[in-house]
Amino acid sequence: MTRVWRETGFVENDPWVIETEELKAGENDKVLLPLDQLIERAENSNDVGLGVLIKPADDIRKLEPYLYRLEIVAVEFPAFNDGRAFSHASLLRDRLAYKNELRAVGDVLIDQIPLMLRCGVDSFAVKNATALKRLEEGRLPGIAVHYQPTARQADKAGGYSWRRRSA
Amino acid sequence: MYRYDEFDHAFVTSRVEQFRDQVTRRLAGELAEDAFKPLRLMNGVYLQLHAYMLRVAIPYGTLNARQLRMLADIARKYDRGYGHFTTRQNIQYNWPKLSDTPDILAELATVEMHALQTSGNCIRNVTADHFAGAAADEVADPRPYAEILRQWSSVHPEFSYLPRKFKIAVTGAERDRAAIQVHDIGLHLKKNDQGELGFAVYVGGGQGRTPLIAKKIRDFLPEEDLLSYVTAIVRVYNLFGRRDNKYKARIKILVHETGVEEITRQVEEEFSHLQGTELKLPDADIQAIAAYFAPPALPDRPEGWAQLAGWKKEDEAFGRWVSQNVQPHKHPDYGMVTISLKPIGGIPGDASDVQMDVIADLAEEYGFDEIRISHEQNVILPHVALADLEPLYRALIAQNLATANAGLITDIIACPGLDYCALANARSIPVAQEISTRFGSPERQAEIGELKIKISGCINACGHHHVGHIGLLGVEKKGAELYQITLGGSGDEHTSIGEIIGRGFEPNKVTDAIETIVDTYLNLRLSKEEIFLEAYRRVGPQPFKDALYGDAKAEAA
């Protein structure tokens, strides 16, 4: 069972769904649209509050004209060893200055969540049992000192320009 | 050398505790092996043929005596009394227990060491010229930049799950001793016409099953842009590097398939956004890191010149060792000493705990507490007064560490091969041992001159066979080991990939084949000054093919 987690805790009644052959959005659900469908919808309507699902091979920069109409961007980690979404998240925050919700979906594991947070991801659709358990217990395995500036703002620390410390 | 500050200590300590937690979860069955694997790999823990293997990082190959003693201690306490120095300037332990690894990492942290990112699909240990900071021909010390890159790449959140491993090498001299053109990124530190420091940037070199020489995509990158530019390269790679086939996942394939012009365009486009951001290196920071690498104050020792001449006259073996294993230093009264880990008939790159302890003592006594590991699997004392060479030599002899073969035919690079490695198809160590024994006589080696033999036990090319003057690749054919020979490879500023000379040789025939090649060279060289590689480049493969596979030998086919 998938639950959505943010640093403030688990989110109940999250409306966003990824549609598949088996799963269709219900009445109170909102759809995370594939990139091409999002673009089509945005071009042909004045809708705002949209959601999009970015697949690993998608070009995140295509979102640029539509950012103000997005309530959420979901970036997909299809497997723990596919790290493209780390760059998508970084570009979305740093380059495109996207401010709304940025969600990790797919294979979201406890040891990767701290890295995702640092790349600017701020919500997580979690299925993995160990990850859920650790998050419930409030036990994130992150390290507070960092050797590189990233999308998530952190205080300068440690004397050199590239070092940061998380609050 | 670089010293940890509080920030570094906090980082490494938390990282050890993080890994301890992961190991605990693994041993408790909470973490599956496939999910644990990338985590342990990023902490240097491999699963090999017989046991776990721990690879400890020696950043850019630089160590002090205290650190080397710790490596000896770990060999004694957690392994079987030895360690194996690798072609990436690291050390491997072949027999640690998984449950001990967090304790080993905690002990390493007390001497400012770690095993971070010595494996896994992340940015690996940054390597550099092993003579950095001492070589007479150096423009500037590359190690401050290697250290900045080490820090920046440590647990980089965006670049911890790349398509494949990523290796960066830095050199600060025209003479490339760091093999930068066979790295994912090669950086050549140099000065422009205004006397400012910057880098020529090479991308997409590598060995493995598809050896490719890196392409230069920038002739001069100002030093302040180092992290911005490297970030641009790695980001392009992370997004577009192939993930469908692990054998095509290195950046060299991306560069090859995309084309160097298009890759350069993509990198420059990304860099245009990153230049001048938080990643820009302030000069004060570069200077602060560089200050750690200030050379020791070397007092003049001019008496060494006359002493050295006298010692050489008295002892021919000592003279051979000096001419082979001591290189010119920036300071004329000093030399850079190569301590060979290639005893005749021995295992290339192995050192016992006692040997490590002795080298640590000698580094303190004669070498200003500085030690380097070379990618050729030897140990270097970079600052030794000529006046101290003789007592140093005597002490090394006692530990079988005075083999006078640096750069010669018995200074063989070999991967661990089928004796240890889960990937290997063939053994490397016994082949190296046999060749070393065959050519072991000092006179014969001196006659042959500079000749680099490199041996890999499989196509992954950890033994760098592609860039060996003579390369040996172990393959498996119909259940038996077979060695393919390549000639003419080189890993320096004139990098070339060796050419396969013909069909392979069985284990019991391979040393004879090497001897045939060497004899052919001796017969055709123009003079003793024309080394094997030059002669090969002049005459090409044919004379060697004729000698190996000519009429007389055709019947064996």
C-alpha cells in the first residue's frame, strides 16, 4: 500500500494518481498526466492546478512554459539504481525555479530519501515496507553535513564555498 | 597533505554510523541483498569469489606514516596479514568479515581515511600523478584540485546513482603519469599565456571491453570553473548515459555514440547555466586547500652528490636501484624513490603488514612523512635526500622491497584475476609471477630497458592491458584459460590502445610468447635508446606476428 510522506508527516487523502490499465482515477482523484498529455492539455485549455509525471527519459525543460499551471510534478525512480530523476529534480528547482510540490514516485527507498530531499524533492509516494516503518518511527538515515550546494537550500558551513549544513 | 577538519570528521563519522545501521539491517534480514548491494558498494564492500572484499580509498594516492600503519594494522587484525594496492591508488583487503566492516571503517576514520565511493555507480576515488608536488617537470601540484573534487563528489545527492562508475584523474605535468586519457574525465592542470592556472579537459576515455581514448573538449578551463564544468559533464552523463546495457553505460560510449561535437555542445550549454553559481571556486578556498599540500621544507643536502657517486661505485646493485628507482626531484639534492612492490616472482602490488610498517618508519626517518601509492602498484617516497639513499636502500633490502625494476619488464601491473575476483575468466597473478621469474635477472632487464607489461584476467581490464606496451588479456575458451596478447598500448601523454597480435596462448606457452616478442624487439631496435614502444611504433606488428606465428610455428595452429 502506497502512502505519501512529507517532512511534516504522512499525508492523508492524497488525490494524485498515476493511471494504468487497471487503475483509473476516481471522482475525487486527480491525474498525474504523462508529459505529452500535460502539454496537450495545457495548450488546449486554461486549466491550472495540474499534475504531471516525469519519466526518466523525459526532457524536464519542456515544462518551462507551463510551470505556473502545475500544482505537482512527480519524478519517477523506476528502480533504485536509475538516478536520472535526481537530475530532473535538481534542474526543476535550480534551473526552472519550480516552487510547488515535487514528488518522488516509483522505487522510493529509505536510504535514497535523504538524497532526494537534497535535490529538492519534498514529497514521497512510498511502498517499501522498511521505508514506511522507518518513516513512521521518524528515523531518516541522512547526514547533516554536505560537500556540495544543491537545490535544497542549506546553510553555508565548514569554511569552504562548497560546504553546507542541514538545519 | 590534506588534514581533516571538524566538518570532515563529522561527515566520515556519521557515514560510518549510517553504514553500521545498514549492515545491521542486512544481517537482520531487513534489507535484501539487491538493495544492500549499492549501499555496501558505495562503502567499498564487494562480494568476491571466496569472501567479502573491502577497498579502502587512498585519495590521489597520498598517505602519511600514521595512515600506512593503520592499513598494516587492519591487515593484521581483520585480514590475513597483507593488503593489495590497486591501479586506482587504493588498497584492497581480500578477507574481511562483513560484520567487521563497520569497525574497520571506524578505525580508518581515526586516521582520516574511509572507503567511500571506491565502488558503485558513483564518482570514484580521484587519482593523480604519484609524483605530484615533487616532480621536476611539474607545472603545479594537481592534488589540491583532486581534494576539492573528492570533497565535492562525496555523497553527491544528484550523482550517486549514475549509469555506471565514473573516474576522474588529474595531472599537473606535460608528462602524464596519471593516464588521464583513459579516464571518464581527465584533467591536465596547466598555465595559459597569462600564467593563470586552468585545465585541459578530456572526456570519455576508458578501458574495459571497449577501450577508447578520451576526447579533449576544452583546451583551457579556468580553475574557478572546475566544479561547474565537472557538474555539467556529470549531469549530461546522468541524464543521457545508456542504462539499457551495463557494458555500454560508461560515458565513453555516450561520447562515442553522440559524437564529441554534440557532447561538447551539451556540456557547454549546461555549463553556461552553472558558471558563476554557488559552484564557482573562490581563489581563497583554492589557496586554503593548496596550503595543505605545501611541500616540506627541504634543507640543502649537497653532500649527497659525492656520497652517492661513491656508494654507486662500491655497490653495483645499489647503483642499479638508484638509476632505475630514483627519479629527479624539484630540489637537486633530493630524489623521488619508487619502492617496488614487484619482487621477482612475487604478487604485483601486495604488501605485508610488516612491510607497510617498515615503509611507514622509513618515510618518517627519511621521507618527511610523505608516502604515495602509484597506479602502477608501487609505493613512492617523494622526498628523499640523495645523502639518505644508501641507508634507505639497506633498510628496504631487509624487507625484500629494494627490487630495482621500476619501469622495467618485471614491473608488471596485474589485476587480482581468478585467484580472487568473481568477474575474472583467467588467472593474472601466476602469469605475472612466471614472466617476472623468467626475466628476473638484473642484467637482462637492464638490457631490455623500459617495457610495461600489464595483465588483466578478464575483459573489464582492471590490469590496464590495453595500455600495456605488452598487454595480456585472460579469456576463457572452451573451459580453458587463454591469453590474448596486445602490443603497442600506452597510458601516457601519447596514449594508444594496444593492438591484438593474433590468436591467444595457453597458460604454459604465454611466457615463451613474451620471450619471443622481447627477443624480436632486441634484434630490430635501432639502438638501446629506442625502447620497445618506440620500436613497435616504428615497425608495426608484422615482425612480431612473423616471430610468433611464422611458418615454423604454423603447425601449432
